[in-house]
Amino acid sequence: MKTLSIVIPVFNSEKTVGHLSTSLINLYASSYRLEIVLVNDGSRDSSDVVCRNLHEHYPDTITYLKLAKNFGEHSAVMAGLNHASGEYCVVMDDDFQNPPSEVGKLVEELSRGYDVVYAQYDAKRDAWYRNFGSRFNNMMAGMVLKKPKGLYLSSFKALNRFLVKEIVKHAEPEPYLDGIILRITDNIGAVRIEHAVRASSRSGYTFGKLIGLWGNMVMSYSMVPLRLIGMIGLLLVVVGAVYGAIKAYDDVGMHARLTDYESLMFANVVFRGMILLAISIVGEYIGRLYLSFSRDPQFVVRERLSSTRKASDHIAYLKER
């Protein structure tokens, strides 16, 4: 039997994570050697108690990681991937918007040879600001990360063992999982699935967090902002030079001297453009150094309760790495 790991970042989901885990076990424990990795990302409700009870009730299947604080969804997923050992690995939310019954579709498509398969939705049942933020984030991913056209970067996805092993090599702080994936592979599949209404009352993703996610994607996984500044600076240099040449030609052809204002404009545009271009070049080097040498922790695991079945698998997995 293939091993299927399901990583679930848990945040204030005391009302849903128990039923979700039970549903997954009932659906897939007979078809796969199933492991569910629950990652408590600093929940303020009773999620910790619920996850501990789940581990005690399903000691062969459930691994529980308690993080030292709230690191964010992508860091929590990275923690789960570092402790998952399945040949197939599914990442899903804790609020039932990703129906457990749809996991099989992702895994089936993944078995066709893809490195990753993303869930695609005909309609998303989120608040308007979340839908807007998701569309905007997806548009920016196409521009910044060279995302394949038409692909929606859903949080519900399946990954093969090769891709998981490559992902966990990335230790940069504040990771953006889809940015890492797009750095590694273009062998990407997609499958249409249902997007359900959230079982819990509210999302842990506020509009501010969506903006922060966009900023992280742009600043940490791309040099586009720096290069855009450089292009603007180069354009200003060209515009200033052309402006000065035209005025110089007018000066010679019409025997009229350049006014002080025209001379100042010429010098101002050229030198401002050169300054922006220089800042961009220096920033490019600094940005590359930042991406290479930043060593803030992605996550800190305060406590780990491993499944009994998984213990030997995880030891073998760590030796393999």
C-alpha cells in the first residue's frame, strides 16, 4: 500500500479538526498507509486539547506538532512537510472548505506522474475580500513567479515525495510555499474539485494577512521590484538624454540658447534616473545576499507527538535525507 501523508495547519479550529481527521481516516485508512500531521500554529482556543485527544485515539495515524507561537500558515505547512514521510503528501485547510472526499482526486491525478497537483475551483465560497485578495495574489504570481497561465495556486494540493524532499531544503524565514514549488518544478497538474462553505464561522486570513502574503511573495521570491526601479531609472536617463539632445538641436538650428529652466530639467531628469539605476543595481546585490543568508527560523516545534506507526518510517526518512 502507498503511504499517504495529509498535512493540516491548525489555527483556532477546535470545532472542525476532530471531525475532519475522523472523516479522512474513515475514507482513506483502508486504501493507504495513512498518516495525518496536525500542526497547531499558535491556536488560542482548545485546538491543542482536541489534537492531543486525536493522537491518543488514533496513535497509529496521527502525528501532532505544537509550534512555539503563531508562525503563519505557510511556515506551519513547512513544519508538517518536514515531519511527513508519505510517498504522496496532501496539504489541506482545517475548515472543511477542502472536502475530505476530494483528496482522492488529487492523489489520483498526482499518480499520473506530476510533481504537484493543484485543486481548481469553478466557484470559491469565500468572502468578497478574500476572493479579491486571492485573485490579486494569483495575478501577481503570474507576473512575479512566472506561474503557468490559467493555474490557480490553491492551498489544497498534492505533492510527490521528490518535491517534498526538495521543498524542505528551503529554510528561509516566512516561506511562500507556492513560490518554492515554482522555483523547483514546472511539472504541474490541476484537477477541478468542489469548494465548500467554511464550517467555522470566520477565516484566520484577514485582509491584512493577504496583503502581507502578497508582499512576502513579491519581496522574498522575486527581484521584480528592484528591476522595475532600475527600468524606471534607465527610462528617465533615456528621456533626459533625448530631451537634452532635442533642446541642443533647437539651440543650434534656431540660434536660441537653452533657458535656465530647460537646462535644469535636462540635468535633473538624467541624474535622477542615474540615481534610481544605481540604487537598483546595489539593491539587486543586497537582495540576493538577503535571500541567501537570512537565517531566521521558519518554525519552532515546542512539542511533537509522533504516531507509533510513523516512528520507524520517519527514522528511515531522516536517514534518507
